[in-house]
Amino acid sequence: MQLARVVGSVVATRKEQSIEGLKLLVVRPLDEEGRETGHALVSADAVGAGPDEVVLIAAGSSARQTDVTDKRPVDSVIMAIVDSWSVGDAVKFRK
């Protein structure tokens, strides 16, 4: 799992039939301090995330293990909306 922030959305009028109905969002991974890091990627949204929300994503074969993505050709899924996280005794993020 990886922390990420929703930074955009993807609209595709023509797509593989098995991903019809999936909401696709652009996310950027975050480090433990909440700083954006790495390259943006497209994730299927399994939880109803919105713009600028901090989320948890899963990638690879784990991305196909939610009810929404089961047996669908996705490599990244948003599986949780983060309310808060801490590192040691320091709260790094609170919604």
C-alpha cells in the first residue's frame, strides 16, 4: 500500500469493455511527511475519492482484489480515503 493524493481525473469515452463504469483518478504518491513524490499514475477508484483527498492505493495484482476491480485489468486501485496518519508520536496528516 502507498499513500497518495488525488490530483486529477481521466475521462475516456472509448475503453475496454471490462473497465466500463470505473471512475479513473490521477494520483501522486506521497512520502511519510506528506510531500508528493514519484510519478503520477492512474488508479481505479473503489471508494468514491474526490479531488485533493489523501488516499491509500494498492498496485500490481493486489489492485484486482477489491469488489470493484475483481477480474478487471487494473494495475492501481484507490482502496481507502485517509482520515489521519502519524509517524512515531507526530501526527503528519489529519483530514
